[in-house]
Amino acid sequence: MKKILLIEDDNYYLKQKIKELKQRLPYQVISIHNKTKLETFQNYGTDDIFIVLLDNFFAEENSKPIIQYFSSKGIAVIVYTELYDPILAEEILKAGALDYVLKKPYEDINYTTRLIERTYNNQFIKALVVDGSEPFVRELSNYLMQFGIKYYCATTTDEAKQILNTHEDIKLLLVDEEIQGNEQGILLIEDIRKNYSSTQLVIIAMSLHGYNSPHSIAFLKKGANDFITKPFIKEQFSLRIMQNLETLNMIEEKHKLASTDFLTKLNNRLSLSEIAPSLLKKAKEADTKLAVAMIDIDHFKQVNDTHGHDMGDAVLKHLSQILINSFRKGDLIVRNGGEEFCIILDKSDIETAKMLIDRLRENVENNSCTFESITLSITISVGLFIGLEESIEVFLTKADTLLYQAKEEGRNRVICNL
Ligand code: GH3
Ligand code: MG
Ligand code: MG
């Protein structure tokens, strides 16, 4: 489990905030007195520590080596002090701290908790830095590492596009205006935006030209989410990264909510229309067939009528769990609505598809559902269409016709076109 190292005197508000945040983020807090010497930390090790919160009170002479020690290990160090001292702030940042905040005001504690949350969530984010100049990349990489972000580096536009294509987890792109001595940054952004929307990938452009220059405006017009003037200070950088990634996360969460079925937590119809076309595209490119199964629970109305709606809901959840257990991660499982589900099998040959769907039907029949001391067995009918059609809609219509046939022929069966 990830750990927060709290090196502190006693800050009630901060501790309270960390406790609140812990309900959402699974981390452990290690609290150590701020008079502790560096050797103790060196013996302790840095495993799983993702952030160090250092209370600078009374311990100024002690802080610097601690900041240097943790930041050199790529761990974010946030230093908080009682009063703002610009000289001290500069020294602390120079020593490698990610940020310098005040203890007292409520806003600063809030800001600290934002930094904690961001640094924690950054472990799930990868970045791509596109720039030709070695020392700048090194400096940038250092910031990213401290902020918990893993990154790739590209020195040409082609390399950048290739890395982006092969790593779906890249969510942040930092593009310098100059790539290999030419002003190719804007062109690269324009090109990348053809395939990645600003709600899928955050692009931050960097340039030696100032905010009011035509360059910054051109970057934003071509689709950069934000723009930073070089050289920049660390706080400027981390704030912009934080704000942009927070927005991206918020959009992702809302989108997840909108594309998830509330009862079963499976994908809903919206995700079918969003994800299925890419599976079809892949099948077309590989010149393989795609298997689409339309599934409907038999006599489900009777379950509701006899045992009540809650039992019906329990049956829907029970079937969903069987579906999740029966298919691989790349397969698309959708609750279409009511008691109708749809599966699109990713990269599966005809025989495997038939075998998987037959086994699913058997599993449903043989695994009863228990809810509030009532145990029920259910069955499903399935229409399985395997082929290569123009659009997903055609697949769904054909699978639906086969499902209808399965119902007509007596239910609890799979009808396949092949
Ligand atoms: P068939 O074998 O021909 O498919 O018959 P059926 O009874 O399964 O089909 P029918 O379309 O007549 O009934 C579907 C029922 O599913 C009617 C509807 O009330 C119920 N239903 C739809 N959504 C939900 C839900 O979210 N929860 C519960 N409990 N019932 C639902
Ligand atoms: Mg039904
Ligand atoms: Mg139905």
C-alpha cells in the first residue's frame, strides 16, 4: 500500500484532512516527529512512499538534507511552514521540494490535500515529453518524477506519434514548440488532435515566447489544453499539470458514470456505441470475423411477478457476475436494457466463440441465484452472429433475429448462424 510520510510537529487540520482523504484513497500514514535526523529516514527506506509532508517548524537546519534525500529518490516533498518567507521558500524549492505551503490558512491545507490526491492519482498516469533539447528534458523529467508521473520521451514528431499509438495509458503530452530545431510543435498538436480529443489527452505546449505572443494563441487554437512559457518555475508547472489532470479526471469520472449501468455496473448502451466500432475496425483490419451474442433471460417477467422486483434485480446482478467471470478483459459486455445483454468477443475464432457462448448458457442454467432465502434457477436464450458486416448495427440486428429464433424454438438455447 502507498504511504504518506508525515514529518511534523502537530498540525490538527492537516491530519484531519489526511484522514478524510484516506476514505477515498487507500494509503497508509506514517507519522514521525520533525526533529528526527536524516539517518533515521535512510535506515527506514523509501518503499511505497509517494509523498513526504514536512513541517519546517523548529527544524530548518534539519530540513534541507531531508528534502534533498527524498526528492533525489523521485518522491514529492511538500514543505509547510508557519509564516511565508520568500528566501526560505526559494531555498526549499531549490533543495528539490515540489511545493512550499503555509500551515494555517484553510486554503493552503486544502491545496496540500489537492497535491496529495494528485500525486497519488498520478501513479496511474503516464506522460510523453516531446522535445529536442537534452537538458530541458532532464529538468522536466525530474518534475514529472517527483509528481509521481511516469513518462516517455520522444525527440521527433514521428517517434511521438508512434509512442502515443502504442501506449494507451498516456494521458499527458508535453510538447515543446521547437522539435529538433524546427517549429514543429504546433503541427504535431494539430495532427494528434485528429485522433485524440482534449478530453482524452491533455496537451500542454511549451515555448520561449510569452503568453501574449501569437505562438501561445496558435497553440491553444490548434488544440493545446494549456500553454507554459519557458523557463518556468516548478510551482507554475505543477499547478498547471494538476489543474489540467484534475479536469481530465472529472470528465473521465462523469463519462464512466454515464456509460455504466447503475444496477449491474456493466457497460450500458452508450459504451456499446462507443466501443463496439473499434472492435469491428480491428476485426476488419485483421480480416477476421467478429462474434456478437444477444442474450435475453427467459420468462423473466415471471420472476418479477412471482417473487417481486427486488428478486428480479438480484437475478440481473447474478447473471452479470456470471458474464464478467466468463469473458476476457478485451471482450465487451453490455446490459442493453431490461433483461437483455450483449457480448462482443474480441479476437475469437468461430469455434472458440461458439464454445464460450454454449458454456455460458450451461453455466447460467447450472448456477442458481439466491436472494433473501429464495433460490431460483434461470435460463437464457442467445442469438450468436459471427461474420464480418459493414456496421455494428447490422451485427446487432442479425444477432437479434437469431435470438428471436431461439425463443421460438423453446428457449434455453443458443442459435448461431454458422
Ligand atoms: P421471454 O422469455 O420471451 O424473454 O419473456 P420475458 O418474461 O423474459 O420477457 P418480457 O419482455 O415479457 O419481460 C421482461 C421483463 O423485464 C419486464 C420488465 O418489467 C422486466 N424488467 C426490465 N428491467 C428490469 C429491471 O431493471 N429490474 C427488474 N426487476 N425487472 C426489469
Ligand atoms: Mg426475456
Ligand atoms: Mg427481453
